[in-house]
Amino acid sequence: MRTTTPLYIHNRPGDLPHETLRVYEATKTFTTGPAALDKVSFGLKAGEFTVLLGPSGSGKSTLLRAAIGLVRLTSGTIKVSVERGIAPEKRKRPAIGMVHQDGSLSDRLTAAQNVLSAMAPQMGWLRVLFQAYPKHLQDKACRLLDRVGLTEDQANRPVRELSGGQRQRVGIARALMNDPTLILADEPVASLDPATARKVMLLLRETAREFGATVLCSLHQIELACELADRILLLRQGQLIFDGAASDMSPRSLAGLFEQDSAGRPFDLVGG
Amino acid sequence: MQTGSVSPGSGRSSAHTWALKPVFSARTVGLVILVLLVLAYSAHRMQLDDLVGRLAGMAVNAATSESGDAAADPGEGVLERMFPLAIAERTPIDRIADFDPEDLPLFAHLETAPEEVSTLDPDTLQMTTRTVEKTVLVKPAGYLVLVIRKIIETIEIALWASLIAVVMSLPLAWLSARNYSPHWLSYVTARSGVSFLRAVPELISALFLVLAFGFGPIAGILALALHSAGFLGKFYAEDIEAADKRPQEAMRAMGAGSFATLRLAVLPQVLPSYAALTLYVLDRNVRMATVIGLVGAGGIGQELKGRFDMFQYDRVGTILLVIFITVLLLDQLAAHVRRKLL
Ligand SMILES: Nc1ncnc2c1ncn2[C@@H]1O[C@H](COP(=O)(O)OP(=O)(O)O)[C@@H](O)[C@H]1O
Ligand SMILES: [Mg+2]
């Protein structure tokens, strides 16, 4: 399941990276069907908040999963720079945080235990077995949960007892737990109502900014993307068809790009 | 992403010409008939038709003749001879070594009872029967206490067997879960091992284990533990395989290995199911522990077999009643624990 496709560049201390993420001609063909990703190339500057837009099945998840090593590319390269955090050479991989769609938390563990689980790869097996994390990590998890807007009581509740919006907040806290330079988010608000979705997206942008993390977030809500993104990447049928500043684009013209070529069928607004 | 074959523009037929699929197809009906035929054939082989005839015969007999020929039917009278149930334990004092009449056990008392003793008269070479007064020590609930001690031993056998089974089956489940087994070879080995354990009935393995370890609880514990480990290993593994993949993927994305993923993303999910399975195994082991006692593997079953072979049906009756009450109580307990856990 774990692959080594993404290449992790460890910068020397003081060496500011030009780009946090560089994707070069990323191509992915599954055993069936056309290419899910077709020579996608782009780079993300440090600190950028980029939204990956595209209809269902356009390859958003595949791209994000390839960047974190859950999918092995057929060809092409993905490079991630690591520039800060705890002794990078001790890490198996750079600090990338990922926010998934709903359902990615262990729903019988408490919110705090879920956030702390981000540190499990760095812990010994006994600590993992008993979920006995060092005190400074517990404190950090509490601060993060507080930051994303949960109460002490909610932090100690199994996440299945939290609302969808609260669960995604926990997901954001979990993604921030290991001081990521890059946060990947795969439709983090797909299961939320528009008002909650906007709040959670705003939170993601704010916290990422505070932590100095670069964000690549897939969405299918055009309006939300135009409101929040520094930059928009538009993916259709595995191809990058638009890459530019959100301010240059009106939601209407973006919607036009969406609907082009889709055989008269309206764009499916439900993300896959 | 095609959705269905009905496209609004083309080939629309009016609703009254639609043909709806019948609920039962000809194939289903044929299959049901086939199954019924096979069952009828099998019922004949199992002499089930004979059973119906015999039951009818018994009913007719019971209705017509009050007193059947008791000697003709060995099963006759067993039920009557179970009552009154044996509660007390009566031991003639001459069979007790170092009997001290001043120091009786708690609640016990002495009774003198006439007993018929047959002796061979050396002169006439005839058997003569005399009645002698014998003193017996009566413990009012002596036998009941013994049976309860035995049933506690049985429950202990079941508890230990279940505990060993759980400990054994956790690594077995890990190795025989397709998505977590470290190697296909370990997967195949563990899977076949688990199937083998499950395939050997407790009663058979108990027979062998009694040969190896002698009469007593060890054979029983091991026999039950091996079988239960096979059962739990299989179902634990299937729970692992069926667990929601999304939390596991999130753990992988954070760079977690198999152990951390199993502990943090799989175990919390499968724990309620594990608890239910384990309770079921415990419940089943209590019942099976009485059965394997029959082959000498300790517990109440061993006592039951002994009394049955000595035709002491009043004691058999007591044992059966105590087993019944125990199973009933454990059932209540298990239901309670299950409610608490799920
Ligand atoms: N594991 C897989 N096996 C086969 N095809 C897949 C797999 N994952 C995704 N695909 C295909 O790749 C394409 C892109 O999927 P995905 O990246 O999930 O799109 P999006 O997230 O934009 O909805 C789709 O056509 C989908 O059917
Ligand atoms: Mg997707």
C-alpha cells in the first residue's frame, strides 16, 4: 500500500525552498479506463492556498493520493520539499498533513486520540498500543483542538458523537499535528452544508496560514473556491485545463470551463 | 458515469405495455422443487419417516395401555427414577477413614438406618439376607454442594479455554487477514491452521488430549481452547478485512505502519464485534465443557457420566437441573454484558 513515488527533497537549514510541491508530468493509468491523470504539471509556492477544482471523476483524489504516496504514478514525478519541523532526516517522510472526506477518523476514538494518532508513526509500539503519548504532544493536541474550535468536553468524546462539521475540524487538527509544510485536502467539506462548509474552509485557510503551510485542497464548489483560493487549478478528465489566480476568474467563466465538452450533461456537483 | 439505459428522448414505450419481472422466476420454482426432493430423499435415509411412525405408535400406546411392559423398554422408568432428586449425601461411617463422631462436618448429622446385607451362609451354602442397623453420616446438601463444585470447575474450564483461545487467535487473526498478513505464505498457513483447528470437533480432540494428559481439566481446557481459537481466528480476521478502509488509509497517509494502523484504525472499529464473538465463545464453551467431560476431560460431565453408568438417575437428575440453571444464568449474564458493550 505504501509507495515511494513522491520524492522528498530535504533542504538544508536556512535554504528557503522555491516550491513546496512540484508535480511534473504526473500520469496515472488504472488497469481499466482512460488515464486518471494525464501529464499534469504544476508547482506550488510556499504558503500558497491552492484549490483543485474539477467534476467528479476528473482525477482530483488520484493526484492528491499520489502526492502523499497512497497511489503510485504510472509516470512522472512529484517532489515535496521539507523545510522545517523536527529533525527532518529522522523522518521517514516529510511532514505532509492530509484532510480527508468524512469517515477518515477512527470514530470510536476520542477527538484528542484521533489528533494524537498523527504522531503514532514516530512512536514506539508500546506507546501506540496504550495510546500513551508524551505530555508535550498531548498539550499540543489540546491546543490544536482548541484552535479549531472544540471544547474540552468535545475533545474527550468519541468522534462519532460529533457533528460532521466538528469532525472535519478534528481532521484539520490532525493534519496540523505534525507541523506540516504541506497540507493536502481532498474535498474536506463535501459532506457539509454550505454554511458549515464555508466556515470549515475558512478555518483551514486561517490555520494553514498561521502554521505557514502550503495548501492544496480539492473542491467542487466553484463559488467557495473563487472566494478563498489564491490560485485555482482546474482538472478535467485527468488534464490540467486551467491554472491561474482566482481573482482573474469569475465563477461564471469557471463554470463555463466546467461544462464545456461534457456532452450536454450538467456538471455533477457531488464529488466522488 | 453512464446512468441507466433509459434516455428520455428515444424509444419510450407507454406504461400499459410494460412487462414487470415476476417475483419468482421459473428457475427459482424449479430450484425449490429440487431442494424439496433432495430433502425428501435425505429424510428417508435419516429414518425420519420411521420416527414419525414411532412417535405415533408411542402416542397410541400411551393412550391405550396405562402400564406398559417396563422390562421391554430399557428407557422406561429412567425419568421416574430421577425423582426425588438426590440432594443429600449419605455415607456409611464404616467407609469413612478416621471417622470422629465428635467432630462432624457442618450441618451434618448421624442416622441409623436398617440395611439389608446378603451373606453366604458357610453351612448351608445359601445366600441369607439379614437386616443390620448401620450408622450413616448424612450431609443434608452434600451432593448438591459436590455438583455445584463440579459446575464451578466446568465454568473454570470454559473460562480458561476462552482466555487461551482469545490470546491465541489475536495473532492468528492478524496473520490470516488478507490485507494485513505480512506475506502470502503466512496468510495461507494461518488460514489453513485456523480451518484445521475449527474442523476438529472438541470431543475428538478431547479424546486424544485425555490420552496425552490424563483425565482432568487440562485435556478439557486444551480441547476447547484449540477449537475456539480456530473459530475466533476466522471471525476476527474477517472483521479486520471488512473494517472501514477510510480511517486505515488516513493512517497510512500519515506514514503509519501495520501495527499502528491495526491498533488505531482497525481495533476500535472491530472491538464491539470481538466482544460479542468472545461472549458467544464463552457461552458455547460452558455448554461444551459439560459435554467433553463425558470423555473424562474434567468438570461436571465426568460426574454425569459416572452416575449415569452406575444407574444413579436421581443424581443424574440433580446434575441436569444444575446444568440447566447454570446455562440459564450465564445466558442472562452474557446478554447483560453484551448490552453494556454494544
Ligand atoms: N482504485 C482505482 N481503480 C480504478 N480506477 C480508479 C481508481 N481510483 C480512481 N479511479 C478512476 O480514476 C478516475 C479519477 O478518479 P478520482 O481521482 O477519484 O476523481 P475525483 O476525486 O476527481 O472524483 C475516475 O475515472 C475513477 O473511476
Ligand atoms: Mg475524489
